[in-house]
Amino acid sequence: MHTMPNGMQIAHKRVAATRLVHCGFIIKAGSRNDGDHPGIAHCLEHMVFKGTQKRKTIHVLNHLEVVGGEMNAFTTKEHTAIYATVQTTHYSRAVDILTDVVFNSSVPDAELLKEKKVITEEINMYLDTPEENIYDEFQEMVFKGHPLAHNILGTAESLQKIEKRDILDFISNWYQPNNLIFVVVGNISWSRALAAYEKFTGSMQFKIESKKTSNLQLFDYSPLSVVKETDYVQAYSILGAPAYKDNDPKKWKLLLLNNLLGGPGLNSRLNLAIREKYGFTYNVESGYQTFSDTGMFHCYLGSEKKYIEKSTELVLKELKKLRENQLGTLQLSRFKNQFSGQMVMADESRSGLMVHIGRGILTNGTVLGLKDILQKIQAITSNDLLETANEIFDVKNFSYLTYLPE
């Protein structure tokens, strides 16, 4: 990693045997930073492509497309990523457009009005997707009263209140050198990666420091249980509680535990106990999401209304097993190898690696390499998992949200 005199940061990882380079800005600003304007971080993500001080929308959209590249962006609770993938020969072209849209967005009034309609349709799409809707609503329950509760998209009502001045103020507050980093992953040398970045950002001057994110010490969690009638055909259930933050050493134990419980493998305990054994559900899973100052563990499933209560009981039964029964040596070795294999495959996703590097540096000041991650996984013991299960899977601390068809 390198920090330039004006505070701009760049991180680089060379990857051989590829003709592509993935590069982009990772900004430590997401929906938790929305403040009085829910949805503004996500709205800005859309607006960076809608024109700059020297480029119209069509010129922004065409800049990489005409050379076979692509540019994209996404917003999370804590970060915004604005990135591109191009052939290595067009790296400088990618840095040029990315720097322009991040720091020189003009937020045209006509484009903002039009994009609000697009985002409203995106909001409606999510409201029609129960697995997305119930997850967002569950987070609002768990993090009630804290910025992490904010829906990333905002609402149709909050979106209409966002003005051009609000977006420009958000950029001024959060899109600052000590709150973002440019990451380059691909078959490109460090000197070439740095030279292009210095060319397009070296003359930039910044006058203010970015704000700090909210402190979750003010977060006061109380378990809740809610049942709602919906017009969905199926019933849906989600349950869980707060968990370890991103830089907590115990997070690796929970990640392994979550993976064997309800991860992507078809041999996960929840999949075998509910889908394969009884056929109660098409989709059952667990998840663990980390933030800079907390985390959230959850289990989710959808089924016919007549099976939802029994399915939820089966989930709780599997959680109880992990709290009471220590894994044997062969079981532990198998689950470690499975999770390690998934980490290796994830490392092969170059764009995902780019985001991982940026997020790690912004959140923790450093980023673990694949070798270090695999070592942490292999160091976990059966007793570690038993202690973690008893700490996190305490159902007395769980919140529950259930959607039942009318």
C-alpha cells in the first residue's frame, strides 16, 4: 500500500496468468452514514455514472464499453465500491474515468429526477422479493435505533426528499482520502499501477477530513419476536442475534461454524436436516455478516405455511446440537477442508479480491492474505466451536421474524 502526499491511498496485488485488471475505489461510506437522508449513499452510487464536470452521461457510460471493459458499483451498510474491469492495456483509461466519476460528479438535476424513478423501481422489486425483504426488516429489528438498521435503498418517500445539494455534501463529507482507497488487482506492475493513479489524482487537494462512522457502543439490543401476515404465497422465517465484529479474532470460529451449519454446501446440517430429510423447504441457510463494530448471525428458510413452525423447530434443534455436542476429529477436519476450499475458490474471484483488500484496509488497517486465512481456519479446535456455539447460538438472545401468507 502507498499513500501519496495529498493523502490518496493505493493498494496493489499482482496476479499472473490473466489479461485483465480489476481496479476501483472502495469508500468507507454506506447506508449507516445516510444520516437524515435514508438511501443517499445508494443514490450517489447511481449518480456517479450520470455525468461529471467534463463528461456527459453517455460519455461516462461509453468510456470503457467501447474497449470491451465494464464499470459498475454497489453499496453496502458500510462501504461503497465503484470499480472497473478492463484489459490490462486499458488500465490508464479505467483510472481516468473512475477518478472522474468519484471526485467530479456533477449530479445533473434532470438525471437525478430520472434516477429517482429507477431507484423507486428497484425498491419495489425488493419489496416483491420476500427473501430480501425479510432480511432487511430483520436487520431493522436487530439494530433498532442505530444507523445499521437503515435500509440501504431507503424508501420511496425518503428518496424523493434527496436533493442535489445533499448528494454534493455527502461527497464532501465522506469521499475524502482518509476514508477511501484505490485497489488494483491484475497482471500489472506496481510501478505502472502507481504511475497512472498519480497522473490522475496527484494534483488533487483536499481541505477537510472525513467524519467518523457512528459508534455502536450506543447500540442497545433487545430480542424481539414478530409475526406478520403477507400476500406472499409461501411462509418465511428468519431468526438470529448480534455477533462478533469484523476484527474480532473469534469471527473465524463463527465463520467455520456457520459454514457447516447452513453454508452453501449441499451437505450443510440445515439442508440435510430439513430439505433432504423432510422436503419441507427449497431453501434453508444460515449467514454471518460482519461490520466494523458488530456483526449479525441469522438462519433463514421459506416453506409452505403448514411446515414453517416444524421447520423452525428443526433449525433450533440443530443449533442445540452444536451447543451440546463437540465435533469429532474427522468431522472437524472435513469441515475445515471444505471451508478452506471455499476460501481458495473465493480468492480466484479477482473483483471479489479487490473489494476484500479495500474493505480490510479501511476497516482494520490491514488485510489478511489467503495463507493467513487458511492458517486461522486450521488452528480452530472442536472446543473453540463448542464455546462459540454456546456464546452466539443462545436462543434466549435471538430475535424472530416470520411472514405468514394471509
